[in-house]
Amino acid sequence: MPSYDFEVDLQSMGKAAQGLNDTLKLFKDKDVEDLVPSEDDLGSDVVWDAVDEFKNRWEEGVNNLCQDIEEMAGRLGKIAMNYFETDKAGYDALKGVASTVAAVKVLD
């Protein structure tokens, strides 16, 4: 018979969301412009045109990646919060039932 039990490691999920946010910060701290030589460094208009086109495409890709990472981190954090709130609500409900059951007197 299959088991339908599952478990969510909220701590790991929270760490994953934080890791995504930390990675995003690294991307935002460094600009692609900082990693590419300047036009003066290259000394050739033809080479600069190619590098500039590459830089623009690279920057667009990095910006798209950052948006995706930001979305993933937000969703993962929200999922972790939803699990936490559901777990807490279940605990509170069971605690209330347990106290109600404990208060019932079967034999006087």
C-alpha cells in the first residue's frame, strides 16, 4: 500500500531562499560593464563594436537571470511561510483538541 506522507524541511527551504537572495546580491553588486575591457583598452573600433554587442547581450541575459532568481527566491520564501503557517495552525488545533479531551471526565 503506498504511503502519502510527506515532510517539508522548512529550515532547508528557508536557507535555499536566502541563498538565492545572496546570489542575486552578488549579481547586482557587479555590473557586466565592470568585467569587460573599455573601448580605450581594446584600441580597435571593429573589436570594440563586437565586444560592445557581446556586452549588451550578456548584460541582458544577466538581467533576465536576476529577474528569474528574484522570482524564485520570493516564491520559495512564500511557500516556506505557507507551510510554516499551516503547520502552526495544525499544531494549535491539535493542542486545543488535546486539552478538550484531557478535560473530559469519563468516570467520577
